[in-house]
Amino acid sequence: MSDISALWEAESIAVIGASERPGALGRKPLDYLLRYGYKGRILPVNPRSPEILGVPAYPSVKDAPGPVDLALIMVSAERVAGAVDDCVAAGVKLAVIASSGFAETGEEGALLQEEIVAKARAGGLRIIGPNCIGAVGYENRVLATFSPLFGAESVPFEPGTLAFVSQSGALGFGAASLALERGLRPGWVVSTGNDADVTALEVLRELATVPEVTGLLGYLEDTPDIGTLRELAGSGKPVALLKSGRTEAGGRAAASHTGALATDDRVLDAALRGLGIVRVDDIDELLDVARVFESERRPTGNRVAVVTTSGGSGILAADAVEAHGLELSALEPRSKEALAEIVPAFGAIDNPVDITATVLSDPSLFDRSLDVLIADDTVDIIVAAFCVMAGPDVEKAVNALSRAAEKGGKPILVARTGADFLAPDAPRDLREAGLPEYPTPARALRAAAALWEVSRPRTLPDAPRPGAVPGPGAEATEPELKRLLAEAGIAVPKGRIAESAEDAVRAVTEVGGTAVLKAVVPGLLHKTEAGGVEIGVTAAAAPEVHARLAALGGQVLVEELIDEKGEGVELIVGVHTTDLGPVLTAGLGGIFTEVLDDVGHRLLPLAPGEGAELLAGLRGAKILDGTRGRAAVDIEAAAELLHKVGELVQDWPAGFALDLNPVRVLPKGAVVLDAALGFEAPEEAGR
């Protein structure tokens, strides 16, 4: 048993602040442990009561017979420090601090929280919380919580395979109650409150090692630690996260709730996508994803076949397939031939396959159609959509779907649009058959997309390693940056500094007779707006242009003119540091930058193929492929450039912001035309 796994494996639990008073929070954990049949030792701690609810009590956890695997601290904030000292003295390895009044209340509470965590760490005690509702492990009936959920008259307590971990205890246990209501079965529910020591992600990482867990679900308010995220993603267990604070208002609310810090939301989206972690937007979506995580069937591709008894459901399903980034299978010719022999003439054999309401009079239509789709190698996921079927008809459909799932091993999701009273046993029967059920095609396809996201093959990036190129100084000029880029194998225009007007003439001739001249002035980042760039300069015009640019107070850079015919496409490429680490941003540059805001983000280091994936995900990706008679550009070279930039900056200090704009992607090759570097103030770096 690890320190953290005591939350669900503890063989002895001390309740510090235990009470026999009806309604007291310190009574609830004792009530629950006794009511639900916890088999371990229960150790109430209360200096004024020798016995609580018939269980011997102790003045201090130090007086309780050891070892104590888990302590639940339920005293007022000012008494928590003393309770932590007692836990350290008693050799307790994990304590849940349910008390509030810490970082969520402001600066004074934050200082108290820091003091308590420091005490605990010095004494080898890990802390869950403070400001949390506790945890439940269903298999061992560990109820280290005061959640009112378990005080209800009838609570399903059948251990399941889903793990819920939430910073917000009320939201986490509320979601767990909705899961139970929908027939889902959590096996572990943990709240972590302020994440002062053990974080929600650390608990998820620990749960990922539990063989019985089939799905990990989390609600986060803090910016997640990227190292723990990577470990979680590498566990092989499917993960879905609901991360609040997408908006500025949400970020402020999160900070006031748990003292959480926020990072750029698009960066977090990109990080999770790159790691194969599903991000959801609300509790309903989290529970929909949880349902598909209960099944261990996984797709090997993203091609979907829809079989339906309703043409309308089929159309909605087809729309949802595209909306969620899946692909509607074209079906093999032999499948269409077989379906033509099965489906009524007024149905449809092109995907979506509409077997029509004739299934009511001929239930074998489901069996035979599903057999065809299961055998089709172009089908990875099957969605069965039917409406307003009742009683025995639903039972027959469920049996057919269950047989098909067992036979083919492909995931089958069910969109059953109809009230439960039409077929009261259907939800249970579908759940027992391992068939995730949803009320609409759109929700079924959204869950299918999540299932593919956690199943698709991906190469995770290696952990950052020390780079070969140290970061440049804060005053690095464009020529210095381009020298570093060139040394890293990144193409830049041929050029050099011209020391005088006469030297400018020679430099223009050296680079081909027509050049770009730029002012190189420390601190001047926006050269064009300041009149510091002149394009198409000939040798004859070079002296006058050189003199004008030199008057801006710096040197003059002469470079070859790239893409004089205008055949290429401009990209903007940049790297900056965030709470999650360095992030690479790339998108359409030039006139498109401000108008379209068409950029993608990826956390560094990049995994193999991730640069190409970023470019393919841009809304304007077709521009790179060539449009309206323009030649296609070298996407492979552009993707390679992104990877080389990522490798170049991997050892640069936090706080830098590298801006390569524009990068000219040509029919052959990609060239960085301009480079600038900035640094944030030290206190802002990484924020």
C-alpha cells in the first residue's frame, strides 16, 4: 500500500474531531464506516469522549493503537496544525484535511496552509486537502468522507471500475451521485480540495496503477503539472478531464475557490490533445465519456458505421460523425451487396444503414445487418440508433447488439431515443451487455470520438533533455538569432551586416543583386512599423537606403530577397513559456495573422509527427496545399522546421518569447525571414 492508496486501501482510519452529536460533520464518517460495513479499525479521536457510537475513542491520534493508515482531520482551521503534529508523532503517512479556512480564503489562509504543509512534509506526512470532502474506496468500503451522498436512504454501493477525482468535493460527489443515478458504477471517488500537497493529478496517477480501473475522470481547477500529466497519459488507462477556468471570469472564480492558478486555455487544450487525454466541457459530457470508458472494447481506427431504424437518426448521426472528427465508413462492396439482400427496398444500404421500422416485424434484420458490419474491415466503431421501440422489441435489439459485440470485439454504442418507460429494463440490459447507451446520436458520437481519442496510436514525446544550444541573451539581435537558427539546420536568408553605404552595395551584389535591408536596433521589435525594413533594394539604391536605416540608431542587415515571385505562403512560428512549460505556436502569418487568428499550439518537446499534425489542423490548411491555381508548398519542410525550432529552444531559460514571423514556406523548403526575441519580467516568467 502506497501513501496515497491508503485513500482506498486503509486498514485503519482515525477520525480526528469525531463527534456523537447528531448532524455534526465529525459524526458522518463514523456513521458511514459503520453503516457500510468497513472491515478495518475505526479510531475516533476526541479528548472529551471515551466512546463514540459504541467505538472506543482516544484523546489524541498518538494514543490510538497503531499503525494508523489514514487520518481524517475534521477540526477548525486553527487546530489543524496541532492535529498535523500529532499525526507526524503517531507515524501516520496520509491525512485528509477536511477543514476549510486556508488558501481559498486569501493571503492569511494561504500562509497557514503553507505552514501546515511544511510541517507535514518535514514529518513524512502527505496531505489531501485542505478544504475537501474526503474520499471513498468502494471495494474496501473505505468512507473517509462527510459527503451527504452516503447519508441518503438508499445509495447503490456496488464497486465499479471508474475512478472520479475532483478538486471540488461537492462537485465530485455530486457527479458521482449522477453517475449512480445513470447506472454507472464508480469504484473510487476522491476530492483533493486545495491540492496543497497531494494533487488531483497525483491521485489519478496512483489510481492508474490499479488493475481494475477502466477509466479515470477528473475535475481540475489548478493548472496541471505537465510531468504528472505525461505520466498519466503513459499509463495506458483512458483519461478524461473537466478543467474549469476557460474564461477570465471562470479563472477568477477558480482562484477564489481553491487558490488555483490558470494558464492559457488553448495551450492546455493542445497539451491534453497531444497526450491523448480527453477534455470535456461539462458534467454531462464527463459522464457520457465515463459510460464508454466502462467498456474495455477499443477501436483500431476512427471509421464509423451507423445502423438505424430511423432515417432521421441516421442523418443526425452522420452529421455528428463529421462534427467530432470521425469518418463515416464507405463500407466494402461485398458489404453493400450483402446488405442489399437484407435491407428492405425502401431502406438504405449506404452508410448510415437504415433497416427501417420493418425490424419490428422481422427482428432478424438487426442480427443480419450487424453481422455484415462486424465483418467489414472498413468499420472500426458501430453506432446503433433506434427510436421509440418498446418492451420486447428493445429486448430483441439489445440481444442482437450484445451478440454482435461479443462476436466482433468492435465497440458498439447505442443511441436509444425514447423514454425509459417504453422499455424500463433496457438501461440495465444494455449496461450488463457492455453497450454504452445514449439518448441521442450526437451524444453517442461525441463519446465515440472520446473513445477513439484515448485509443488511437500515438508516440508520446520524450521528457525534455538538456539542449546543445544555450539560450541567447536578452539583447540578442536578429543576426545573432539567425546564426543560432542556421546552426540548428533551419534555413535563413543569406546575408550579413553592412558596415557602410559602400559595403551595402557589395552586400546587395553578394546576395543576388536585389535585397532586403533591415535596421538592427536593440529593442526595436516591430521594424516595419518604424520604417526599418526596405524590400527590393538594388545595388544602386543601397547607399541611400543604408543611410536612412542607419539613422534609426543601429546596424543595417542586408539579406537576399526570398520568393520574389510570391509563390510561397507565410507562417508565423513562435515559442513562449507557460505554467505547463515551453509552448510552440504556429499558424498562417502575414495578412492572415490578425484577421484569422488561425494558429495551433503544442507543448514542447514535440512528439514525432506532431508538427505535421499541427499544420494539418489549421483552418487554413488548404492554403498550404495550393488553392485557386497557386502551387502547393512544402508542408514537410515546414513541419521539420517546427521540430527543429522545438529542439533548439529546449534548454533556453524560462520567460523567453521567440517570434519567427514570417516564415516563408516555398514549393521547396521553408525559410525564416524575420526573428525576434523578448523576455518577460522574472516574476512573470512561466505564468
